[in-house]
Amino acid sequence: MAIQAKKAVKYQIKVKIALMGPSGSGKTYSALRLAGGCGAKTLLVNTEADRGYLYAGKFDYDIVDLTAPYTPEKYIEIIDYAEKEGYDTLIIDSGTHEWSGRGGLLEVHGNMPGNSYTNWAKITPRHNAFVDKILYSKVNIIVCLRGKDVYVMAENERGKQTPKKEGLGADMRANFEYEMMATLMIDQQSHIAVPMKDNTGLFENRFEMLTEDHGKLLMQWANDGIVAEQPNWAQMQYQYYPQQQGYEQQQVQQYQQPQVPQQPVYGFPSNELEIMTAWNTAGWDPNGVNGYIQARYNRPPAQMTAEECYALMIEFQSYAQQKLGGN
């Protein structure tokens, strides 16, 4: 591997913030206030039924209703939409559903036949694609995460012990919060944001309710630097697999060159070319794909949904990348 050092410089970036807290802590309200200082155009991804509309009279924002199944591919599609439509900030309310909601990855894993441990190899690439899409997106993103609610006894203003609901971390796959630039825990009673992690340095020793001023400070911090071109989606995926360092130079022609006919012949309703290219690149027999789909989904490729096809494409591409990397 050829190593080349360069001078570190600060680039302009898009902020990625996580807000955690128990129910009633004010995550949505805090996210909308924060977004108000990040730009004029905000899009809220609403998984909370009518609750996403409660603040329409207080804040100016657009909304997209996301319903079950809460697949990571749906979230990725909305992030792409937010970028395309030129939104300044995207609020994902909530990201918890991608993991533990109806049709989320925990439920998908629980319904999969076979070995539970090895099945994670099929789930993890889908979750990683969701996380990476957030990290490398060209829009500011605030992710609301439900807290793992617990009740503790705490002293109230009258000096008496009363039950208090607290968030014990996030209801999300472990370590998600560490991927963010700042992760704030919001208290249920005071609605004060407590920094759990803060790369920005803006929230240290500032135990306050979030406002538009915090959003403006974030923008000043994020825009203090050199304009840099964002990595594209394909480059981002290769970065997740360190063994792919030589992929672009050595293997890109092999991976991009389709080994199947251009017209759909296997019956997949969408992404057939990508699915079969990845399948062949992984070294599997093209004649075995129909039997594999029938055994896994209990129906032929033609009866798969578009979402299942997209998820299968992501999964097979991860195997193909590992194959090209020598693993």
C-alpha cells in the first residue's frame, strides 16, 4: 500500500447530530428549533403518526410520512430526496424505527430462518448503508432516537422522592450515537440537552434547552473551512471496507462490466442488473439464483417487492466487494 501524507485542513461540512431522550423529553421540538438556526428549508421524516404535525403552527417545515415497514432503504431514499430538493436540514424522527420498529432490522432478523448469528451478515450491511448515507450526505441531519426508558427515584422541588423517567442510552444498534458529530441527551422534565459526545465543542459545559441560536453556532462552526467536494455514494461504500483500497484502480472495470444480459431475464422487478452483477462478481453460479431466491423468500424473483430487490442488491454488493478485496 502506497502511503502519502498531506497537510490537514478544515473543510466545510454538513452537521450530523443525534438527540436522545425518553418519551416526552422534547426531541422533536428541540430538533425543529435547532434546525431553524441551520437554514431556511427543513424536511422532517415523520414516523410518529400525527405527532409530526403538532408543531406546524410554531415552525416552518415540510414533512414526509414514513410508515412500516421501516427499512433502511426507505430512509436512504428520503435522504436522497432531501439532497435533490435542496433542503438545508433533514430531521429523522425517529431513527429508532429503522432498528426496532415494525419491519425494522431487528424484526427482519428475528424472522429469518437458519442460524441467528450468521444471519447478522445479511442484516449488518443494510444498517451500515443507512449509517453511511447519513454520514456522507450533502444535507445537515438531526436524528431523533428514542431512549431506553427507565424509572428512577429522584428528589423533586419539594424535597420528596418521586419517580422520574430517564433515557438509558438510545434504542438503536450499539454505537450509532458515536457516529454523530454531537450526541445530546435531553432530560424529560427540564428539556435541557446534556452532551454525551461533542466533536464541535459547542455544547461543552452548556446545559441548556436547544434553540435556534445553537443551530446558528453549528453553522458557523461547520462553514468555517475550505469548500470540499463530498465523496460520492460508491466511494463511501468502499471506505467502509478497508481492504478495498486498490479497488478503484485494479477492479473497477471488472465490477462494472455486467456479466449478464442487459434485459431482465431472471424476473426481478427492479435492480436486476445490479443484483446479478454483484452475484456473479461474488463468484456464485448464475444458474443458482432462482433456487436461492425461492428457498429464501419462498417465492420466485418476479414476486419480490422493489424494497426486497434493493436490499438484496446492497447485500450482494457487500459480498462482491469482499470478494474483490480477497476475503
